[in-house]
Amino acid sequence: MSTNDQAAFLTETQLRDRLKASPDDADALLRLGWLRLQFGDYREARDLLLKAHVLQPRSVLVRIYAGRTLADCGDLRARDL
């Protein structure tokens, strides 16, 4: 199993631990943001995904997830992603 495949199975606790160790881990921000979105925690999802977007502005996946989260929050910045 590759590192990327293993990362797909990280728990919320593991993702938060990764972010404590490396706050600019864009992959952990993306994964935790998506997880929080799935649980309806739009504010935290928005904050995590916007930080991931700052770190990886050209990532299509980050832009899609951040845009969806902003749209779900009624945030007009979704148009700018």
C-alpha cells in the first residue's frame, strides 16, 4: 500500500496530530477539512480548506472542496476559487 493509500485511512485524531506537528501540511488540511464537511461542521471545514487553498492554490481538489464548503456556507468567495 502506498503512502497516499495509507493517508486515505487516517482518522480525525491522526490528522489533527499531523497538523500539530506540521501546521502547513496541505494534505492533512484538505483531508480534515473534507471530513469536517461530511459531519456538517462547515465553519471548521471552511477554515481548514481555505488554509489548504492558500498553501496549494493550483490544486483542483482543494479548489473544489473549498468552493463547495464556501457555497454551503453561503460565502460568496466561492466564486473566486
